[in-house]
Amino acid sequence: MSSLICEIVSVALLCTCVFFSVNGLPQAPETPEPYEYQYEVKDAEKELFFNKNEGGDAAGKVSGQYSVWLPDGRLMTVEYTVDGETGFVPKISFDTTNPLG
């Protein structure tokens, strides 16, 4: 009976070693996939407006913009780029045009 227990323990240890050695192998670096998305919410009755669009390329650079209609009546727009060298770089502008009108 004790030899059976030793065999079970040995197999369990072997499985554990194999599991950790496979999971510990270096992984290939992930390459960015190009993507795009956008959305817009516009509700004149509730005086609500915001939108966003963004895209990323195969090199990992992301660019986009989002806009929000502020309570003071201005439309704030943030245009931005993101990449590995410069990080997040925003450009913010304000417009008094009513986006619902």
C-alpha cells in the first residue's frame, strides 16, 4: 500500500513540475492589432451630448477624440495620440456651438 502512495505522490509532483515549467516559458511578445470604434449619445430633451472615436494601428499607435457638452454650454473636444515614445498627448479645445442644434 505504501508503494502505491509513493507512486501517486511521484506522479503528482511530476505533473506539478511539468505544469510550472510549461507556464514559465518565455512568451512571444504580442503584436498590436489594428482597430477602430466610435459612439455618440445625443439627447436634446435631456440636453445631453457626448461622443468618441478611436483607432489603433499595427505599430501600436492610438489616435482619437472625444467630445462632451459641458453644463456651461461649451463643447469640449479632446484630440489625442498615444504611443510608446511620447505617451498620451492631448489637445483640448472648446466651442460654443450647440451640438444638439
